[in-house]
Amino acid sequence: MAPSPSATNSNANFVHSDTVNGGPFAAGLGGGVVYHLTNTLALAAELRALAGFWDVATVIEAGLSVQVGVWSPGTRKVAAPKPETELAPEPEYTPPE
């Protein structure tokens, strides 16, 4: 929908739209990395691209975030393993005389 002319906008004789043809098919790629600062705090960086085919439309998005882990296996308390029972030492072998 084009903007309507008004007294405050005298240059509204142009047609603008934020919608473009992107075709009935779309494909995208994305990837990212995570760097753990501590057991519960990490930095993440992501990059994504999406393209619509026949009349080509593309979108590229990048993001950087901080992630907080509320619970992670590394911080869980685990019971200590039970010590193995020690066996009495075997007596030394003395050959018969």
C-alpha cells in the first residue's frame, strides 16, 4: 500500500512496498559457534541465509548472544564412587626343602 499524500508529506508521489517476489521455493543455510566461558555462561555467534527462487529474494541474518545455562551436567553433584575392598596380601611363597 502506497503512502497517501498529505500536507506534511508532499513527496508522497512514489510507490513503495516492502514486499518482493520470492518464488514458491525457498532454501537456506545456517551455522554457528558457541564458546563456553564457564560451566553456565557461553557466547554464541550465528549466521543464516535464506533465498526464495524463481524471482530471487534473499535474507541474510547474523547474531551474537550470551547464553546462560540454568542446569548443566558439569555442575550436578555426583555421588563419590565406593572404594574397592582391599584384599590381604598373599603370603610369600617359600619352596619346600
